[in-house]
Amino acid sequence: MKQRKLVTSGSPLEPEIGFSRAVRVGSFLAVAGTAPIGADGRTAHSGDVYAQTKLCLDIASRAIEEAGSSLAQVVRARIMLTDIERWHEAARAHGEVFGTIRPACTFVQVSRFIDPDWLVEIEADCVMLDQ
């Protein structure tokens, strides 16, 4: 059986909900819905989709690296927005990070998140080819 590695970001919601920022089993890594939560545990960049997306990508990237992977091994990203009309703002941030990697990517609108100040959440999946 493959070993299961759990990665935490320190979010106060992780123990409350009972989830990990990322879970790696063998060559597969799943990164949970990543919200724009600042180091102080509060929503960062209120009202700014681009800045919130950059923060979500940064948090996800740190989890990916801690799990022993890299952004180059991301095969799928999911961008969830509360206002799909603002997708270009999130897409700009995503393109700055993944422009040459080009994972499969989906943008969807959701009615809201746990915190109404969150405008975006991001999920990612990686496959480590060297496993």
C-alpha cells in the first residue's frame, strides 16, 4: 500500500473541518480548495479577485512543494469564483503562474464560499512522473 502524506497550511479551518491542504498518495497529489486566507487567519485582499487568486496560488504552491512536487507537475486546476464576470482577473493571475505549464483548467461560478469576502478558491491536482 502506498504511503499517505498529509500537508497542512496552518489554516484554522483545517482541524475544524477535518481536512488537509493537500494529500499525496504515491505519484498523485490533490490540493484542496484554497481560499485567500492571510497569515493572520483572516481574508486577505478584500474585493480584489486578482490579488486573492495570487494568494491562493501561492498557498497551493507551498503545499505542492511541501508534498515533494512542483508547479510543473500540476495537471489540473479548478478556479471557483463568486462572480464569473470577473474571470479575466483570476485568469491573469493563473496565466502568470501557469503560462508555460498549461495544466487543464476550469473556471466555474459558485453561489458563495464559507466566508462571503472570499471571491475565489483554487484546487489543483499533480502527478509526479518520476515515481
